[in-house]
Amino acid sequence: MTQTHILEVRHLHVDYNGYAVLKDVSLSVTRSSITVLVGLNGAGKSTLLKAVSGLKAWSSGDIVFAGTSIAGEKPAMLVSRGLLQVPEGRHLFPRMTVLENLELGGYLRSARQRREDLERMFHLFPVLRERTDQLGGTMSGGQQQMLAIARALMGSPKLLVLDEPSLGLAPLMVAEMFRMIAAIRDEGVSVLLVEQNVKQALAHADYAYVIDRGCITLEGPGSELAGSDEIHAAYFGTAAH
Amino acid sequence: MKDWIKWLPLIAALAAVPWLTNAYMVSLLLTCLMYVALAVSWVMFSGPSRYLSLATTAFFGIGAYCTAWGLGHLPWPLLLLGGALAAAGTAALVGLFVLKLRGSYFAVLTFGLSELALHVINQTERSISGTVGRVLLNPPEQDAIYLAVLALALAAIACCAWLWRGPLGHALRGIGADEDRAATLGVNPLRVKLAGFALAAAFAGAVGAAMAGRWTYIDPHTVFNPLIGFQTVLIVMVGGASRIQGAVIGAVIFSLLSEFLRMRFPYFYLVLLGLLLILSVLYLPNGLIALLPRKKAAAHG
């Protein structure tokens, strides 16, 4: 199992003050793949991501990253093990320059690795090279999202967790964003993507899960789920075809 | 690196001051340089991290007592190092607890630290040596103190520039913007804050150890004067916390202004000083440094 899966969530139960938010959630992310988790607001997506990034403790079950449980690990520890998250709303440091944001992303790496990674990021996101001295907060939404992803990649992740990367982006930018994510996957990084933009997300997913009221209700290859009646009923109000 | 070559003439001129001018000028510039060193040491940690520390008084006083206890037993330059280490050690130890707090709680506890240090030393002196104050026999010459504080101020500026350019500086700025967010990038906030807090404390401690030689009589209430900590924060508020130049300009203006007011209006000078501070905070919330064009200043590093 651990050979093929970079991340496994096993029978996870999480509650807030006794109120169960996640009930027996199991999912796994295959190495070098894009796994998508879709669900409506309040379905438990954010809670799951918090648990995965070490910000929320769970009551039972386990989360295994690269073969080892992450129970009790602090976020910084997980980053050094290669689990990086780009939270919803990008969470850049708006008063820091593009370069400073990127350098902070490579905080745990040596100065030489940081220089090499910086070059790679500029290659992957040419727009960032032109704007190294601009303050992060003054860029457009799409550029900020690229910077947020590039910053996470500076930490050389094995698994990149993206929370709603398409939120608030123009449609053209959304398409561009998903192309980038595919390019990142092709470089060997596994991606766990949480999205409300169901159509686009499923189109790019290697595998997908649907979460509803704290339970995984549906799973399968992205293309299969994209055509399923349940998805259409839940998100578009009509059946497929 | 070549940035500071153009400052060499100014540095050389400052170093030559004891031989070129009179004792009053040396004393005036010494006060200036003391506040430059303290303000830069404060801003190197509190500027990017936004942890408002009132502990400068504590570190200054601990450094001063290193000189008070060690003078006559150890060479004075070694006491400066001792003051730096003692202050940094105290900062690291206390930081383990207070750096977990945020916002005003942190500020209040650092203020408490100065009071705590005052009373600990007061009690120690009373019970062990049976004195309240100490007379410094054979204090160093004012010129030697001046040169030491000049060196400390320059070292603080260089250290701050180096710190802010490297990963530790980025991490401190990230912590100042959002501590949890910085942690998601692999920054260990407590460790980074401890390093920054201790480094800043080292400079304040060394300055205290150097300045102690200026007084021939030292007691806890003189060197643990809360005004030292408050004035340091005010200087940075007036000058601006975003750049080193802000702290330097603020310190120079503040020292010269308070000296001028003290001579002209001996009874009202604190009132006038307070008024000017209020005005500058109201109308220049980002400090005097905000009046300088950004580009030109960026070229200075």
C-alpha cells in the first residue's frame, strides 16, 4: 500500500466540541497523481485538510504520510517531511515581495537548493521572474495563486495539498491553473486538490472523492465521476445526458 | 556590500570625534549612538515580527550590572561580551515562556521582566553584599566608552541588515504577518523568535555594559529605568520600523531634540517632547522614514 500511496486517510473521525464533522473518512492519494476531493460547503473538506496538515487532532482513525503516521506532528515537521499545503485564499504575505515570499517557502532548504529551486520556479512561472520586487499583495488574483503554489513548491514537497486554488479566478485563469497543476504532477509531485469548481477539477483528476456531511459518498476515476448521475444531481441539478 | 563603502567617511569622522571636539560633543554623540544601538537592536527583532518588546530596559540593566560586578576583575571589553551573553541568555530563557504569548500580553510581560530583573538584583545585592548601589572604581574613559558604543551601533546595523536579508529575517517577517501561515511553510515560530529575541537582547546587553562605565555610581533603579525601554520603542515609532534607517534617524533626532529641549526648557522639556511624539505618531503613522522616497532608500539597502 505504502509503495503506491503517498497519503492514506484511514477511518478518520474528527469532532468539534462533540459534534462529529468527519465520520469514518477513508481516502488515499496515489504517488504522482492528482486526487480531487469535492463537496459542498460544510461537507468537511476544510476539516480534513486541517487534519492532514497537522492543525486539527482527530478522535480516531489515522493519517499515514509516506508510510508513517502523522499523528501529533506539528505543521513545521510535516513540511520538512514533504507535506505542503496551499491554504484557501492563498495566504501570501502581501507586504513581502515576490522574491521574499519564495525565499520563505524554501526556508528549510539549503542556500544552494534554494537558488536552484528559485530558477526552476521562474522557469515554471515566468511571470514571477519579471515581478521579483513587487509586493505579493499587489498582484492579480491569478498571479498571487501562482506565487502561492510556487512558494509551496520551493519547499520541495512530495505531496502538495491545494485548497480551492480556482476560487475567485477568471475562467481563463482557472483553465491555466489546472494546466499548471497537471504540469506539477508530471514533475513527480502528488497533488491533493480540494475544489468547488467540480467540472474543471474532475476533468483533471486522476482519481476523485465526493464528500457529503462528513462521509465519503462516492469515489472513482475523475472521468468516470464527471459523467455520473449523482454528481450531476448534486451539483448541477440535472442528471447526466 | 559596496553599499557601506560610501558611509566610510562618516564612520571615520565619528571615530575621530574624541580627538577633534570637546567632551560635551562626545557626550552628546554618545547618547545619540546609545539610542541608535538600542533602537536598531529593538527593531531587528520587533520590527519584522511585530512582537512589541519592552524588555530593552531589562537587557540594558543586566549588561550594566555585568560591568558593575566585573570591573576591576576582568578587562572591560570582555565585560561587554559578558553583558551581551548574559542578556541573550536571559532572553532565551524568558523567551521560552513569554514568546508563546501574542500582542499586548507579550508587551506587558516583557515590561514585567524589567521589573523582575530590578527586584532580583536589588534583593541579591542586599542579601549578599549588603549594599543597594555600587561605586565604580576606575571606570573607563568617556572616549573609550564612546568608541565602544560606536562600534556596537555599527555592529547592530550590520547585524540587522544581514539578519533581514537572510532566511531568519524572512521567517520573522512571516511570523509578523501571520504566525500560523509561516508555520505551514516549515518555520518553527518559537525557535525563530527565540533566536531573534536573544540576538536583539545581546546588543542591548552589550550597550548596557558599555554605558555603565559612564556612571560612577550604579544602583538598580538607575540602570533598570523603564524610560530606556519606552524611549527605544518611541524612537522606532517616530523613525519607522520598516527599515533600519528609520531607527537610526529616529534615534538621532530624538536624542538631539531632547537635549535641545532640556537646555532651553528645563522644566517643560518632557511635556514638549511628549507633545511632539503624539503629533508624529498621529500624522506620521509609518514614521519619518515614510517621508523618504522608497527607491532611493532601497539603493542604500
